[in-house]
Amino acid sequence: MRVHKPVFELLFLPLTIVIMLLILVAPLIIIYLFLRLSETAFEMVGFSHWHATLAVFGSILGSLVDFPLISSPISSYPDWYVSLMSLGSIEASTTFHPLYLAVNLGGCIIPLLISAHLLLRGQVSLKKALLGMAVVAAITYWVAQAIPGEGIVLPVWLSPLLAAAMGLLLAGGFRRAPPLAYISGTLGTLIGADLFSLLTPGILPALSPLELHQARPLVLSIGGAGVFDGIFLTGIIAVLLAAGIVCLLRGNCKGVRA
């Protein structure tokens, strides 16, 4: 037995090194695949390779940037909003833990610019885009939940599936499905889950309750949720789903890229 021990150790050492290298390299492979899929999604909606790369990295880095909508924190609804609540006989709290309202560069402004670019280039019908956005906005608004101290949350799969479905149903041709899915998913979710929810009476007190155990004001950022922003991922996954289904139905992916 002692004679074979060195041989076993010689075999075990390289195997250990290989496993350790795989553990170290695996996150890099996952990040590379994520970036590559994201670039592919933007190429499918009509972007060149370099513009797609710029859109991906701009969205990722931009998710770390918030632009404040107000210069100082607020802790109650404005008087005119309270008056509207009274006229509508709406009973809801009007005060909350101090908070800032902001818009996120990567999760709000960049998707707005990309969607406007697609519409101005004529890659998507405005009427169909508005219809797709309206459907996604209505459903995401109905499903969205306000989590105290965190923000508006949705099931991860909901917006991408809705957007891909609207892209496929409304597109006049397979080539139009990916860009229509992107606009329906990103803008529909922004409008329904973020904007309409924040305008709903009682949502701000639910998101930032008075008893919130936090010394500093809370920051509520429209479209903001860190690097893996929900709006950014919604657009990417919706495009890939729509394009994938097109490829499956046609038996090939020719003509899917715009």
C-alpha cells in the first residue's frame, strides 16, 4: 500500500488544481456568456456589433448611476395630491419615512433612448408598440408588489414572457418581433410596475413606512435595481425569447437579426 501512495498523490494533485481552476474560471465564463447574450439581443433588434456592445456596457455601468428628481427628501404627499385623494374618497396614509425620488440611467434613461431609436428608425409600428406597452403595463401594475425598504417587485419571468408574447402576436413579420418585444417589455414595465405604482395612493408609505429602521432617507429609483436591473434583463430576455421562438417556428434563424 505504501508503494502506491506517492502515485495516488501525484494523480490527486493535478485533479485538485483543475477543480480549483474551474471554480475560479466559472464566474468569468458566466459573465462572458451573459455579456455575449446581451450583445446578441441588441444585435437582433437592429444594432451593429459596436453599438450593441455600447448599449450593454452603458446599461450595466449606468445601473450604478441615479439622477435625483428632487433636491431634498420628501416625507409626505404634496397638498394637491392629498386633495385629489380626498375627492376620490381614498383612504391611505399620506406621510412616510423620508425618501428621495430618482431615475436610473441604465434601467430607465437608456431603455427610453433605445426604444425611441427603434421607433424613429421605423423598425416598429408606433401603434403596435403602444398596444404592447399598454398590455404589459396593465398586467405588471396589477401584479407588482411594494416591499418596504426594497422597492416594487415582480416575478422575474412575468415581464419577459409578456413582452415576448406581445412581440410575436403584434409583429407584422418575424423580423419585427424582437424590437417590438424589447419596447413592450422595457417601457411597459417601466410605466406599469414603476411609474403607475409610485403614483398610486399609499404606495410610498408602503415602500418607505414611518417605522422603517433606517437612519438615512430611502432612495426610490425608477428603473434602478443594481447591475442585474429588472428593466435591463426584461428587454434582453424578451428579445431572446421572441427570437428563439421565431427560430423554432421557422426551423432556422435566417432573417431574425434586423
